[in-house]
Amino acid sequence: MDEKTMDADTPEDGNTHDDATEDGVGPDDPANSSNDDLGGALQIAENPDVTQADVVDGDNVGDRLVTTLEGLRNSLENASKEGGRVEAQIRQLQTEVSDLKAYKQSLEEFLEENGTGQQVIRSVQSDLEDLEDDLEELREVTNNHASVLSDLRDSFGAVGDSLEDHESALESIRSRLADQAEDVDAVDDDVVGLRDDLSGYRERTDGRLDDHAEDIDDLKATVTDNEVAVESVGEDVDRLTAFVNNLNEATDEQFADHADRLDDAEDALAAHDRSLESHDGTLDDHDDVLEEHEAAIDGVRDDVDDVTRDLSSLEADVEDRFEVHADRRSSLRADVEANEAAIEELDDRVEDLESEVADLADRLGEVRSAEERFEELEDEIERLSEWQGKLRDVIGGSGAAHDELG
């Protein structure tokens, strides 16, 4: 475009601008003003980022160009000797005017579609304000998430401490259960030992009772035999007494005859008396033996009573120990049930914590996505800031061109 202007300003025969002045076309001539207007219009055409005010100035330039052309035609009619050069300038000006009109039309279409530079800047500023509001909201949400995460970390720490306390309590309960299980096993062993001792004592007592029963049976048989012997001796005594009575009755009649027989009878009676004494001694001996056996039986009965009392005491002791251990087992069952309930509560708490952790993971994902969106918005803001700077530079350049054109 500058070369065309140079060609238009430089005549074909090498004459300078002073020649045109000598021919009647001076600095204030419409032809020269048209050249100045054309240069300004060309500057506008070279810069597409212009405002509506520049378009209005372009319309004025077109009008001035038309006026200049009319002046040129008049000048050409008056200056026929410069006809060839002026005709070339006119053709060049017509071409440039056509280009200017085409640029004006495209510029009007662009402004209709996109608006003026000020409108674009206001739109961009509005978008930037919206983005800043969104960024502020994101900062608030991020701060809220940070505080929530801090609270959740504190909650996790408290829950971890609680879990450690519960684990230590469970470990203590397990230790107590193990100790109590050992105590129960020891009690069971004691009960088994007591039952074995009781069974052995009963067997020994039954054996002793069987032995004493056999001795008692023997004593009873001996007593029966002695009673039979005593009865036999009593019968002999009765017979001897009857004989003595008969003999006394016949004494008077047969005293003399039976004196010897009486002596013999007395001897026999003495022998029987000795026999009775012997039997009495035997009976006394048997009575002593019987008393001894009765004393032994009484001792056995006392032993049996002692064993019975010992068994009763042992059974009472076993029952007491069973009751004590039953109470302890009941207490252990209650402790186990309470521990099971506590374990179930811990399981529920752990499940709640797992769900909370999952929620936190989701929320962390949302926070990360928000941070990514925040970074994208920052990048977009940087791009918009760069574009705004470029737009301002373009608009500033257009304003400078407009100032030069004015």
C-alpha cells in the first residue's frame, strides 16, 4: 500500500511534488488533502481491530475522498497537460476507494457479529468478574473442605485412640477369660479328684463293712452255737435237778442203797457244775468277744457315721464350690456377653468409620476435582488476561491511528 502511494505521489516523468505545486496543485489543494485522507484510510484498512467511532471516521474519509475526486476531475479538466498522470492517479484512487469500501463492509459485518471493542472488553471483564466470584466460592469451599478434613483427621485420631483403648480392654478381658478358664479347669480337676477320692473311700468303706459283716456273721453263728450249748446244758441241769428231786424223794427209802449212787451223782453233779462253770467261762469269753465285736461294730458304725459326715461335708463343699464357680461362670458369661456387645459396637463403629472414610475419599476426590477446576480456571484467567492485554494493545493502536487520522 505504501508503494502504491509512492507511485501515486511520484510522477511518471520524474517530476517531484513541487512540479504539481507549480501546475496549480498546492498543499492546500483538494488533491493534496485527498492524498492525506487516502493515507489515513489506508492506515485504517491495515488495522482491522477498530471501533465504531473509527468506522464513522471512515465514512467521513469516504465522503472527503469523493469530494477530492470531484475536485481532481475539475482540476483535470483545467489542467489538460497533466492528463495522463492525473488519470493514472484517479484510477489508483478509484481502486483504493473500492478496497476501502470492501474493508468498510467487512468491518461493519464484523462489528455486527461481535460488537465493538468496548463491548468485548466489558463482556470479558464480566466473565472475569464471574470467574473471580467462582474462584472465591471455590476458595471458600476449599477452606471448608480443609477445615472438614482437619476435623475428620482429629476424629480419626480420637477414634484411633478409642480403638487402642478398646483393644487394650479386649486384651485384658481375654487375659481374664484365660485365667478364669484355667481356674475352671483347676476346679474341674479338683472335682474329678474329689470324686475319685470319694469313690476310693467308698470302696474301702464297703470292703471294711463287708469284712465286719463277715465277722458279725461268724459271731452270730458262735453265739447261736453257744446258745444251743447253753440250752443243752440247761436241759442237762433240768434233768439233773429232776433226778436230784427224784433222788431226794427216794432218799428216805433208798438212802442207804443209793448213798454211793448219791456220791456218784454228786460227783457227776460236780462234774456238771464244772462243765457249767466251763460253759459259763466260755459264755463269758463269748460275751467278751461279742462285746468286743459289738464295740468293733460300734467303731465301724462311728467310722461309717464319720465317713457319712465327711461325705456330706465334702458334698456340701463341692456344692458350695460348684455354686461359687457357677456364680463365677455366670459372671464370666455376663462379662463375655458384655464384651461381645462391646465388640459388636466396635464392629459397628468400625463399619461407620469405614463408611466415613469412603465418604471422605469421595469428598477428597471432589476437592481434587475442584482444585483441578480451580487450576483450569486460573489458566483460563491467564489466557483471558493475555488476550485482554493484546486487545487493549490493539485498541490502543487503533486509537493512536484514529488520533493521527483526526
